[in-house]
Amino acid sequence: MDVELTPTQARAIAQLRWRHPGAEVRAHRVVWGVIVEARRDGHVAEVLALDAAGQVLPERRVDAA
């Protein structure tokens, strides 16, 4: 499955880079889309979830394992 970013998704990634200058930005393909993370000093500073339909998914609470 190839994922092409929408303008909204591309802007979200640009804003992520602006909020975290110098951070390493990584993208991970998942079944439903792409997860983009900004990493600094070995820690994740922020995560974006981009679905294959072109949406930037809202933040969700992640329960403890």
C-alpha cells in the first residue's frame, strides 16, 4: 500500500518540524496509514497519526500496558 500525503498532512509534518527544530523525524508505515514521530535525545517528543484516507488523526489516550 502506497500512501500519498495530502496538503493537510504535509502541513502537519511541517508544523511538527517547526515545533521541534533539530529533532530527528521518523515515519513508520502501519496498516491504517503512517505514524510520524519527532525524536530528540533518544526520546519521542511528539507523534502524529496520518491515516490512508488523508486525515490527521486526533490525539488519543494510551492506557498503560
